[in-house]
Amino acid sequence: MTSEGPLARTPFYFLDRRPYHEAELAAYIRREHRRGRHLSEIVNDRYVDRCGGASVVHALLRRPSLVRALGEDVAETIAHIRPEPSR
């Protein structure tokens, strides 16, 4: 057996498990945002700091897919609080 152990056979071994952490962090940001937390509060969360900190969050928030998802969450929230039209 090599000195790397069983992790050497995983597809993300040479990438330092980064894709997994980024995907998990993106899901966390979206989930917390859907729960009503403000984005600045989520970004300053200890969990976010442990998962990679500001540099990883900055890279994630530049992804169009996450920005689009957060925008959809905001649009959905606005649709739910819109008053009924007056007659």
C-alpha cells in the first residue's frame, strides 16, 4: 500500500477535497438565505469561515448559478408578500 492511503484513489485527492467543500458551502448559503437570513450575516457565519473563509465565499458569489438561485429566492419571497390587487 502506498503512503497516501485509501484517499489516493478518490477523484478529488489531488484537488484537496475543494469541490466538495465548495458545493456544500454553496448549498449552505442558499439554504440559509431561503430561511430568511441576510447574505452579510451568512457570510460572517463561523461555519462559512471554517469551510474556507472569505476567499472561497467570494469565488462562490461570483458564480452565476448561485447568484441566480439567490435572486430566485428573493423573487419568491417578494411574490409571497405582495398584497392582493385592489378592485
